[in-house]
Amino acid sequence: MKKGIWSLAKFIVPTFVTFLLISSVNGQSKPDHSLASSLQEKMIWSGKDDGKSGYTVFRKTFEKGDVEIATINLFADSRYILWINGVEALRGPCRFDPVSPSYDSADITSLLKNGKNAVVVMVMSHGSNGKTMNHHPGLTVGLELKKNDQKIEKIWTDSSWKWNNRTRFLPAVQLWADMSDRIDARLDDGDWTQAGYDDQRWSTSVSINGKMWGTLTPRAIPYLTKNEMGWIPLSKKNLPVGLKSGESWIIKANEMIQGYPIVRFEAEEGAQVQFDFGYIGDSTNVKETYGSTCFYTAHGGDQTYMPTDSYGFRYLKITVLSGSIYAPHNVLLKQLQLIDRRYPYVEAGSFECNDSFLNDLFKRSILTTKLNCEDGYTDCALREKVEWMGDAALIQYPLTRSIFAVLDINGIHRSDHKLMISMLRHIAQSQSDSGMFKAHHPSDRFDIHAYIDDYSCLWVQALRQVYEFTGDKTLVKELWNPLKKQMKWFEDHRSANGLVYGREFTFFDNPLAYCYCNGATLNAYLYKAFVDASWLATVVGDLQAEKQYKRDAEQLGISFNKLLWIPSKQTYSSGIFKGKQLAPTAHAAMMALNRGVVPESRRVQVQEYLVSNYKNRDGKRAGGGVILDEFFNFNLHTNGIETPYCSFWLLEELFKVRADRAALDFIREKWDYIRRDTVTGTLTESFGGGDLCHNNGAIPAYFLSTKVLGVSEKLPVDSKMIEIKPMFGDLTRAEGTVVTNHGLVHVKWEKQSDGLTFTIDIPEGTHAQVILPYHKSRKKILVNNKEVAFKVDHNTVNFTVHTDVTDGVYQ
């Protein structure tokens, strides 16, 4: 009987072995240029690249003597799994564009043993989907063994490494979101992850040119965490469960996970097993799988299956497809674990109020967001899982920096910016010769959504925000030339009338979505991009660019307000087409306000138009990107705001005009369907369906934290000023914690008949500007039972508190 590569005693237990991951993040270590250079020079492969997708396994054995510390550094194109003496140690690398690969590092001392040891790396070649790019395959490994006498032995990838591409791992089915395994366990002649395996029949590796990749750099984001999650069977059968051909067993995770199962089972030789991952299901079926199905052909006896990729799922269906009709069962399921694998955020943010609907919505928002944070911000948990610039800049970055935290070296919970920085770099690496950024990257996808003009503008906005929150001038300098090249593209696409001609997008609430014209939405975006680019030019000291972008913004603002203003409607046209103004829309008004192109003299009128029209339903849209003659009618009835994505801007504008009651009512109305419609415990892509675990649906958490609790950071961040400006709406009480760069801010307020009780806890070394609604009956304000001076400004009360050597709690 063949012995499977995954045996329970050797695999299930060691899954959670803890070892030190070494990276350049969080100030843990500095980049080692000599190490990166050596790794670049030590690339190997199996021989001539055949251009085919598949898995190749590389092995190296060595004798361990008196070793004090053992460190491994490695990179592979396009994905890898590393085993040390049969224990899975790492999966990687981070998603990357081959022009800028990164290597991983780990302390593997605890995984080594006296005597013979095996380092085994399985590499997937020619990955090409939403998170990998088709490129030359390659592997490089550097192993450093520091001995007790302080001497260092180095082991590099070279011709002494053995390889085999005929293992149980057949070429995977590459979906847009993931790789679905095709396994034939009968192909293995033993457990090749173990040091004792005989690899003499394996082939010899050859050196390849490391210059086929850009310069290797250390991993820039933390390693993903692995946690075991609970589950229940839905088929009313507890383990062990025997299954014959045609029978299934379905389990439901206690909550949605982003990860994979580890399944131990006994099977007869040749039995075929199917694993389906889905969002929803019952005791008979699993749905919303988006094709995420893995197939496994068993060898005889005990074996364990663990997928090579991660999936967003709550339901897992295990089906036996074939087997002997005479056996009592073809497969005997013995043990199952669910492993959740995500970005290592700490869920430090919280929210609770007197409205149970909003409380539940906040919790669902947190779950939805964390399921879409892996080695990048992803749009949804299973269907795509790609890094969209628009999703990250508008939704995920604001959300994660206010509700999630990481622990710094002093044990303080702070906002984390690394996924957004990684995203900025990835998009910059996608830049075409023309100057355009791709809308998502790294990936090979090129279709109508490969380039989205307004997403490029959001890239500029996000770069400014990251600098404002981190003060990382080096990052701005690194990305400055790509920014200038993108802005040049916009400058070159201005029409004679001063407006940029391009494709309107910004999701489907825009009645002119996908239409080419001098659109209000696109030009409002561009105005803000020029303003941000001018501001960033001061950071890098490019005075010529600062003046140019400032002039570009001013000229665009003049053209926008001259050509798109409709006096009879006191708002803006949605665009210019064939030299004529198109109908006004709530979307155009909203984006003009949000991007700051509306002069103060027109602000109230445009706000009134937006408030009067954002609830419009069943209006006209320019279907298929074709602008019909009816769109020149200023009285044309068009849709208002009907998607969660665009609701981010709407809610921003409603809170700006202190329409907090209307904002909360909008959330209750629109998210009621989202919350009812899903059994995943997560939130959906749209108000009418779509993906059931999509970052779009999580938007309310940001506003409950930053508007209802009222916590935001005054910029620049080194001012160490926190603004506390709660907006109560119709709520009577609220309490929660908001994450900031300075630490956690806890807020609690409650309306009472004789006033308002308010408690804040701010981090040491900061001060808070508190802004509360003003009532004429308010004669004095007491802070910790001491009267403080305040001023009244625009119907609000303003006063300041400072942390001191005590606990920083104020009432």
C-alpha cells in the first residue's frame, strides 16, 4: 500500500507549529541588499520552460549539526508552499508583478531536527488569474544555519536540488479568484515532504537567469494568520462518516471564513472525491460556489487533503463520485479542520447603540471587511478576490484604518496602512506606456474594466491620504514619477473647451456610466486629482509641478463651472456631448460637491438639489454607453443613488450638512435588504443582490465610527489632534472604540432630559477637539467636574481637552 504524503500524525498536529516570521515590516529588520542580490543570482528551475501551468516540487536534504538559529529566505513564481520535514511552514509569496517581486523570510529553527533534514518547496508555474500574472517560472532559496560557535553555513538553490513535476498535484483549474485543485494521490510513491524519502530518481535542477525578474525586495506586509474555526454538520451525521459513490456530507462553518479545510479520510484505491466551497447551502446542496470545486482521486488507505489555495466560504460539500459498489463505504471521513487565513488585523473597533439594527450591521461590516483582507485588499471573498483601486481607496482603506488595528512594538493598537501602500505600488507597476494605471493589479485581465479613468484619480487621492496619515515622504518620492506620467495623460486628453474627454464610470448610479463625453463625474474627479497632485508636489519639492497642477485644477474648475452649470436648475449638467449640455443628475451634483469643485456661492443650491433627488427611483440610464437624444432634456427623470459604493459619497455629503437623521434613515432603508438577504452573516455587493460577501456592503461601519461616534484624526497626523464630533441622528445613546494612528479612542455619549453625558478616552500624548451640538439652554460645560471655556461656532459647541499623566478619561 502506498503511503500518502499527508498522514494525520505528521500533518494535522503540526499545522499550528509556531515559528518566527522575519520581515521588513513594523521595523523588525532592515532590507539586506546582499541577501536580495544573492537570491536573485540563485534562481533555479527544472530545465527549459515549457510554458505550461502546473506544479513542480523541489527538494534539498542536509545534515543538521549544532545549529543555534536557522533562517530561510525564498521566492517563487508564481506561488509556492514550503514544507520543513513534513510540516507546512509557509505559503507565498505576496501577490506581485514580476517587475517587483518580494521574498519571504522565516526562522525555522524549531522545525529542524538532529541528523537529516528536508526542505521541500512546491511551485506553481504560469499562474494567471486575478492575483497572479503569467511569467517565467523560478525558485530561489537561501538557508542560513548559525551554529553555536557563531559560524554561519549557507545553503542556496543550485544543481544539488532535486525536482519532480509528476506528483499528486495535477495542473489546477485557474479561476478568476483562486486555483481549484486536481489531485491524484495514486501518483505519489511516498511522502516526499519527509527527510527519509528517496529522491534519487528525481531530476537535477538547473540555474536560470534571475534578471528575468525585477529587483527582489523583502516582504512589505505581515504574514497572514491561521486560526482554526468551528463548524457543524448539516447532514445529521457526526464524524466518522462513511460515504458511498453518489453520497455527500455537508458542513457549515460557525461563521464565514477565508481559508481552507484539512480533511483526513480513509478511502479505497481510485475513489474520487469532490469538494465544493460555497456561500450558502443546506443539508443537500451548496450554492454560490463560483466554480470553486476541487477534485481528489484517492490512493488506498489513510490520507489527508488540504487545498493549495484559500476560499471564502461558509459551506463545504464533500461528495464521493466513484467507488466499488460492493464496499460498505468508499470513503470514511475521520477528521476535519477549518483554517481561517487572513491579514493579521486586531478587531479593535467597536460600536453599540440603542438601535439593534445598526449594532448588527456594524458586526456584519467587520466580518465582511476582514474576509476581504488577505495579501491585498480584495473586492469579494470568493467570486473575484482582486485588488480594485476604486474599492480599496474609497472603502477598504478608510474602513480598516478606523476599525482594525495592529500592535506596535510597544503593545499599542494603532491604524495600519500597509495594504494600501502595497496597493499603491501594485497599481503604479501596472502603468502603460501611455501613462494610464490599470484599475486592478497584479493580474493579466484586460477588458472594459482594465482601465478606469476615475480609479486613476482615486490612486492620487489615496497616495495623499497615506502620506497625511503616515508622513512617509519616501513613498511619495518613490511614486512621484508614475504620478506625473498619469497626470500627463489627463492633461493630454483635455478638449478644446477645457474639460477632459473620457469614459464616465463610477459605478452604475451614474446614468451616464460607460458613456464617452465631457462628463461631470470624470471631470470632478480630475479636479480633485490635480488639487491632490499639486499638494503632493510640495511634499517632494517639485515646485514646477506644484504650479502646473494648481493651474490645471484652476482652469478645469473654471471650465466645469462655466460649461456644466444649469442656471434654471441651480445644479450641474451631467456632461457635455456634441457641444450641448446633458440633463442634470443627482450623481453629478454629488460628485461635484464631494470632489470640491463647487464654489462656495453655489454650494447650498447644489446640496439642495442632491438632497431633493438622491432618492429618485426608476429613472433613465444611458444603457450600453449610448447617449440618447432624451438626455438633452433638463427635466429628464434619472436615478438617484442606488448602490452601496456610491452611497459612501452620499453619506459623506449628508453628514457634512448635518443631515445625520436622514443619513441613518438611508442606511436603515437600503441596508435592510442587504441584511435580510444573506445567510452568510456578511453584506452584499448591491442593494439588489450581487456577491454575498463584498466590501461595498461594509460601508456603514465607517460612518458609525467616524460620524455617529464622531472620531477622526486632524491632519497632519503629527499634530496629534483628535476631533470628536458626534452626530446623534435619532439615537439616544452610543458607545464604541475607534482606531487611530495614535491609539484607541473610546467614546460614550447618552442623551438625557437635562443635557448630554459624554465620556472620551484618548491616547496619551494627544489632545481632542470636541464639537457638540449647541443648545441655547446650555450654560456651561463640565469636564471631570471642572468648568471649561467653550465657544459657539455654526450651532456647535467647541472645546479642547488634553491627555496628561493620568488615564486620559474625560467626562
